[in-house]
Amino acid sequence: MKAAKAVVDPIERATKALEEVPLLLEMAADEGLELVEDDVEKALAVADEAVDKLEFQVMLGGPSDSSNAFVQITAGAGGVDACDWAGMLLRMYARWAERHDFSVEEIEVMDEPEGGIRSAIVKIDGPYAFGHLKAETGVHRLVRISPFDSQARRQTAFASVDVTPEVDDAGQIEIREEDVKIDTMRAGGAGGQHVNKTESAVRMTHIPTGVVVRCQNERSQHKNRAMAWKMLAAKLRRLEEAKRDAELAKMYGDKGEIAFGSQIRSYVLHPYQMVKDHRTNHEMGNTQAVLDGDLDGFIAEYLRRSGTGMKRAKA
């Protein structure tokens, strides 16, 4: 219902606002334009905003765009700073999800003892979660004064983000059991005696493609196995879509090493404040707002530039 209302509500708001304009113009003919000019501008602004939202929905027309999303974050070059940066990205996407009233479920988080995280996988539930977050796939670069450097020097850190859609019907992806290697192990991290003493964690390796997934958030090995299978199906579907889509295939191929020269976006906190997406040249000076989840401008610009949407001419 929420997904349907995201389309219907803007249509109703635009229609209602545009229906008011002829009536206001008739009043202007009788009583003078200055009496209704503000009301006409407000009605057109409401209609314009509603059509913008509809245009954004059109951009989310991919086969998996309406799905929930799995977001995997991995620390790259930069040592402890990279692990801290990965933790900051995890928080950023959680805050973005909150802004959209989406829910966030931790699948796996591997902490770094000195600070931050080595890697994390979270599931974000909400209408068109994958359609939005697919713009985030790639390497993210942070430049700042390192809080871990005793000499307070400027450091550069990298972390990668990989986003895959949740597969509603895993049966659509044919996975032969003999092609999957399943390992069980003790889960790591906090969680009490159970986490460290039972082999509840599950790792699956798809031998033909080399895709690896791991799940340890549930106490039950059975539940972890079911979630890992679902994540594997999601990644394999993503690879199939990449083969059909030259741009996605290029994006995956270019992701490469999580280090210099491979970033899609830079977050500069020193010596100036700027977040810049290198694919679209979209910039934002309020870095704290971006780190607090204000990503919609970057996402919308990526969707427009990627060919899934077009800018509507402004009057």
C-alpha cells in the first residue's frame, strides 16, 4: 500500500493544485491579478513538487528497484581510520533509512578492536530501498584529520559499499546445491556464551562464481542458513542483471581495489568541507548533514545521469 500511495498521492496533489489554477485565473480577470497572484504561485509550486516526486518514481523502474536491499560495507586502505570510516558509513545509511521510515536489520557486523568495523551487512526494508541505494555501490573516500594519529595529521581512508536487492522468490534464481560449499563456524563478536560456543554462523560459497556470503546474527544455525541462502540468491541475481546491463557491468568491473583512484565519492572534512560524487559532479558543502543521512540529492542526480531518468525542463 505504501508503494502504491507513493505514486497515487503525488498524482492527486498535482491534479488538485492544477484544477485550482483556472479558477484563480477567472478570479484574476474579474478582480485583478494582484489578489490571486500568490495563490497561483503556491498552486503551481505544489504541482511542480508533486510532478518531481513522480519523475523520481519513474527513475526507479528497474526490475528489482522496488525490493528491499542488502548493504555490505567493507573497510579498505587506511588502517584503523578505514575501519572507523566504515562504521561512519554504516551509521550514515542507518540515518538515511530513518529519514525514510525504513527499518534496518543487522545481518553481520565485524568490529575492529581499535575502533570502527572491519565489515558489516545490514538489510534495509522499505519501498524501493534497492532502487535508491544502488546508487551507493562503489568505493567511498574520506579525508580528515585522523583522531587515531597522535600528531593530528591528515589521513585518507577508503571503504567499499555493495548493495544487492532482496530476492522475494529465491526459486527464480536457480542455485544447484552441489555448486554451493557450506561451512559452519562459531560466531564472533559480542553476544554472550552462546555466540562464542556454538557453530551457529554459516558461510556459503558459490563455486562457479566465487560469490561468498556469511550470516551469524541469529542464534539458530537453521535461521542463519536460510538468511545466507537468501543473500546468495540476491547476489547472484545482481550478477545476472549486471550481465544484461552494460553500465552495471562496468560499475562492478571498475570497483576494483578499495584504495586511491577507485572512489565514486569523496567526503572531505579537512582542509575544507565538501562531499562530491565523481560520477555526477554533484556536491554538497554541509558534510555533517550528508553523514547524518542526507543522501537524496546524490541519489537523484545519479539516477538522472545513469539513463534511468531524465531532467524535466523547468519553466
